[in-house]
Amino acid sequence: MAVRDLDCLYEACPIPLIKTMKELRTMNSGDILVVHSDQSCVGVIMVEWAEQNNYQVKLVETENGEWEVYIQKP
């Protein structure tokens, strides 16, 4: 299992979701992608998308206005 980070700070929707989908295509089953964002809507959209597509997902607020979205590829 590998863990990758994806920096999406200062990027508005839907760019982080597009980058996430592209990155997940290159990953193996069981790998985890950590998406870093400072947009609250990114977290909400990522969680909805991940759940609809059967990815395990966890949203964590790390510090003032920054979030990490953990997505595990099935």
C-alpha cells in the first residue's frame, strides 16, 4: 500500500476533483491518496464523489481552513 499526496491548495472546484480522479487512475488497489485543500466545498464534493464511487473516504480539518481528504482506492 502506497500513500500519495496531492496539493490542491488555492484551487477551486472542480479542479481538485479532476486532479484526484486522474491521480487515482494511476494508483493500485489499496493505495491511499491524501488531497490537501483550503476550500471547504472541495471536501464536501470529494466525500460525495468518493462515496458514490465506492471509495473509502475520510475528511479531516487539519488547521485553520485547511482540509485533508483521505481516499483509499478499492
